[in-house]
Amino acid sequence: MATTTNITTTYAGQFAGEYIGAALLSGNTLANQLITIKPNIKLKEVIKKVDYASAIAVGTCNFDPQGTVTLTERILQPDELQVNIELCKTPFQSDWEAESMGYSAHDQLPPKFSDFFIARISADVAAGTESRIWGANGFTGLFLDAAFGTAGGTTIAPAAVTSSNVIAEMGKVVDAIPSALYGKEDLLLYVSQNVARAYVRALGGFGTFLNGEGNSGTDAKGTQWYDGGQGLTFDGVKVVVANGLADNRMVAAEKTNLFFGTGLLNDYNQVKVLDMADLDGSQNVRFVMRYTAGVQYGIASDIVFYGA
């Protein structure tokens, strides 16, 4: 069964030459390399963990081995995913781009639409991957699993974050970061979009001033101080927005402790377009994309998860 194609507009004059689509979530986690990307995984990859207990002891004349080294592992196994879409060329014959399909009875899909649709599929996959990285099938699911707490991971019960309480709630996460981790160069505080907006508003002077914030905001500019280009920090920890995180969720971790696995990164840019006319005589065009994606963390005790 072909993918349903709904063209609800009426042709009126020459086509303007532009297609538009609803905005999609930006896949910023991978685009900005906010976590560690491990490509070329055909089936699964073993992530080795080394836990080391200090071996420092009072000096003697003898070799006296001390300390404990524990080797464990976690498995990163990407899931196989696909996009299969089939469109019929017939609706375009009497609508927007009939002329660009040619005058033959053997039509081609309008090239402008084909290019637009390929870009649209790629953007949709990026958005879906972003949600998958941080959602129930990704890190959130791993952090909510009982094994995360058993392995030493920290979970903090969330609240509905607003500009009035955001600093206190973010403070809970930073306070729970292990001392050995605080100050590490690759330590990041990942926050959802609503937490980031609340934090920007609070810094603009529009929060409840229980934490010493001034009512005019950074540089006395109110909420206008933030243009999206300046990096956010909190108590010395870099704050990054993870678009795939659901509202009222935060994660504190080193990006080298969070892993994304896939086969070939190039698979995310390859959409095959198959005109079925020469194969089965139909008027259908198929868009096909296959790729793999999966996430895993390394050391649970070095991660703080705020959420439920």
C-alpha cells in the first residue's frame, strides 16, 4: 500500500518553486558531538570499564602490591531502523509541477519536490535520532532502569521547572556530581529545552530572587542578554541543551561517558529514490533509507540523572 499523499491546495498560476515543511527538532546532540560517537559498529561493541581503587601506601623496601582494579563491560548494540515511503506520481500531473514532469506519459517525480523530500526525510531522521538518543529507547530508559542505581548512578526526583525554581533545581544536580568529576573539562550539564528557557529567563532577572539574582539581568539587559550564541554555564559546569530530552529532565555526565553507536555515519545522508515504472509499470516512486542507532553509558556512578 502506497504512502498516503494528500494535496489539499488548488493549482493557480505558475508554481513559485519552493516547498515548505513543518519545523523539525534539531539533532544537535550528534551535530555538535555532545556525546561520544562510535561509528562502524556492525552488530555490537563492548565498552570496557576500568575501576581503580587507590594503591598508594607507605614506602617500604619490598614490592607490596596494593589497591584494586576491576574490569567490567557494557554492550553497545545499535538497533536497525528504516524509512520506507511510496508516493504516486499521479497527483502531481494536474497540480503544482505538471510541466516539470515532462510531456511524456511516462512521468518523473518533480525534481524540486524530490530534492525537497529527500532533505525532509534526512531532517526527520535527524529529529527522530535526537529523540531516540535521549528518550525511553535511549539514555532516559537506561537511567530509569534499576541497573543504573545498582551500579551507583544517581537519580533525582524532578519538579516542574520554572524560572522561579530553576536555579535551585539545577543546583540539586550539580551538588550531586561526584567530587572527582567536578571540574573535568568534558563534564556537561545536559538540560531539556524548557529548563534552558527557564534558566535564561531567571538570569534575565525574571525569576524569584531568592538566590541573589538582580532584577535587571546579566549586563542589565533583562532576557535580551541571551542571543543563543553565548555558552551557558552553571556553577562552573557548561550547560548544553539536549533537544531530545523531555521537559523537566537533566543529566550531568562527561561526554566521554555517554556513547552513540551506529554503522556508517554516511547512512544518515543516503536516501535511495527508486522509480518503479521500469520495474512493475506503476506510477509509484519509493524512498528508502536504512541505518542503525543505539546508545550506552560507561560508568554509572559518574552520572547524575534528574527526571522520572
